[in-house]
Amino acid sequence: QLQLVESGGGLVKPGGSLRLSCEVSGVTSDDDRFGWFRQAPGKEREGVSCITRIGARTSYLNSVKDRFTISRDSAKNMVWLYLTDLKPQDTGVYFCAANRGPSPVICSEQPSKDPYVYWGQGTQVTVSS
């Protein structure tokens, strides 16, 4: 079982940047996959990005490509999402998620298509002038 704790959210002006952190605890595996999701008020949760623990395969939601970067440090059990050139439509609660296997672990081209079992409590990102 994995526990996930997000941090790093906040209020930022359009064009600004934030780095979201996800601390992973529990027994990790080479077959783990990590994702970031977000949910805006009144909207469904959507997958933003994905990364595999081994190999660092990644995928991104089209609207955040070239603006967001996902990374991980397997030794430190940390996953980050670096958000740049933020727009008001990026506002929402951002969740870190994790899933295990089956091997070989991949990230789907559309992050929303990957299933996840473990979820963090979320961190609020608000982009407003």
C-alpha cells in the first residue's frame, strides 16, 4: 500500500510558475506508475501527466504539453510536477496518484486513461490576476 502527500500549491498570476511535490511512502515497486490529475470546480477530474518509476516514461495532457514537466526521484520516493506559463484554466485541485503494474509499466498517451488505486488529498492551484 502506498500513501501520497502533495504540497506546493498556491495562488499565482497568469504566466507564473509552481512546483508541486508528491511524497510517496510505503513499499514501492519497479512496477509503479505515478500520475498527476486535476479537478476544476464543476468539472470532471482529468489526467494531466504520468511517469513510470523505472525508465521515466512520460505522457501529458495536450493542453499542458511544453508548459508542465513531470519528474521523479525513485531513491527519494518523490514525484514532482513543474508548472510554467500558468493560465486561469489551469486552476483546480491537483492530485498525485499511484498504481502498480502490470509489467511492463507504461503511460498511456492520454493520462486520463491510466487507472490508479492510490490517491493523495490534493493541493489547490489558483491562477488569477
